[in-house]
Amino acid sequence: MAAERIIYIKAEESTLVTHPQVRLEDVFRITSPEYKIVKELGEQIFFVVPKKEKEKYSFSVLKAIELIQKLHPDYEVVNEGERTLSWNICHRERSRSG
């Protein structure tokens, strides 16, 4: 029996991201029968916070689905959560005190 070629995603409702490169795993729970794909997708960059920009961003989950389908076109992507969510993404440079 062949493994299901399916990837499930669910947007996290409350996420604090403290680095400028937001990965899929930072804002989505990703599950699949294939652990290797879950790990690979989790490390994909979803959004890069522009310097000196606002701290709240809204995204459609379709953006994540499109990214996943581009990387794995043979897989079905199923959204298990909301279609649009907002996240507070805070990136502040750490001060280097000597």
C-alpha cells in the first residue's frame, strides 16, 4: 500500500517570532506521514520581516499552500484551520553591550 501523499497545515493562532526570517514551522503546525517532508517544509522561509517596519502582519494561508505545492507538486495540501490569520512578528536587534 502506497503512503498517502498529503500534507496537513494549521496556522498557529498565537505566535511570537523573534527572528527576522519567519519559517513555516514558526507559524504553522505541519503534519504528514512523511517526517522528512515535515522537517524540510518547517525550515522553509515563509516571510522576511523588513527592517524598521510594523510588527503585525496578516497573511492568507493560501500563501503557505502555494509555497508547499511549489516544492512538492505531487502532494495534496490540506488546511485544517483558518484561511486568514494575523501574527505579531517582533524582531528587535539585540544590543551588543560590552
